[in-house]
Amino acid sequence: MRPANSETVRRQENNVAYELPPLPYDYAALEPHIDEATMKFHHDKHHQAYVTNLNGAVEKHPELGTKSPEDLVKDLASVPEDVRTVVRNNGGGHVNHTMFWQIMKPSGGGDPTGAIADQIKADFGSFADFKKLFNETTAKQFGSGWGWLVFDGGKLKVVTTPNQDNPLSQGLYPILGCSSRGCPAGSLFFGTLPPPPCLGLISYGSITCAVAIYAKSSF
């Protein structure tokens, strides 16, 4: 039997199925792109709400708590109908934001190298062409949603999902994701001006993290 990891032990100690993961950097680490107040609000309040609501659904069906959030959204059909929408929205929100924090880092970004660079060139023509397509596609997502770089059938694709839906629910493997509304770079730092969120994400996002995710995608 595999030993319990630190996250599992912490969840058991706090008697909850899922917990808000800490940011992998300081709240102010992404300034001037995203300010400290915005990061605190979206991580500590916004993301926490998804986790709290997901735990509420699990309380009604404790067997769900044995699965990872990714496994839940990957197989929504197996989730009891009375909490399926809650799990879809809040499990998706938890998975999406957990990934979002991880694919950004201070002084990150830059052009990709290695296998993912070759794949981007093969599927999009160039990294610049990919960034343009990613931004344009995500900006066209009506209302709340996400733009994604996914791995599907041996190729990289850019897709969108509504609300907090995750590509895992469609059998796709997400590598990069960005909210169509610019979460978390939305209302606080930028006021009422809509930022160019995904261009910023790719500019200061962690290409290193994307490479690591891509390396796991050929399953």
C-alpha cells in the first residue's frame, strides 16, 4: 500500500475531503502584472469558495472524497445526480484555479524549448502564432469560461469551455489554461478596464511548468 501523501494527511487531520492549496509564491510575487490584493482575494476568497462548496457536496456522498478533484471532473457521470452540478462547477473551479496558480511564477515565461516547442511549431506554426490563436480564441468565449491548450490524439489544440468546466470532462488533457475574464487579473488592480489576460499569462506564465505537464500528457 502506498503511504499517504502530505496533502491526504492534512485533509484527514482537518476532517475535510479537499483543501485550498497554498500559493507556490508570495501574494505580491507577480506584480506589476497582478497585484497583491487581487491575488489574496481570488486565492483566499474566490478559490476557497469552490473548495468549500465541493466539500459540501462530498458531505452528502462521502465516497466521493476518496477521489481526487481531477478524477471527479473526469467522470462526472459517476457523480450522484443531486450533487453533480455542484461538483461540476466547484470541482472544476478548484481544479482550474489550482492549475492556474501553478502555471505562473515570478520571472517566468519566455519561449518554450524541447519537445513542447517542437509540438507547438508542428501544430501551430510558431510560438507567436500559438499565442495569437490562444488569445483570440479565449477572447471569443461568451461570458464566463476558460481558454485551454490541450493535448488530444497526439496533437496540441486550443479550445474553450464555459463557466468552470475543465477539458478533462471531455477526455482532453489540459496543459495551459486562462480564464476568459482574466481571472485573477480582473477587477482590483485593473479597475474597470479589461486586461489582455491570456497574453499576460503566456508572457509571465511558467513555460517550465507547461513543459512538465506536457511531458505527462502522452497517456
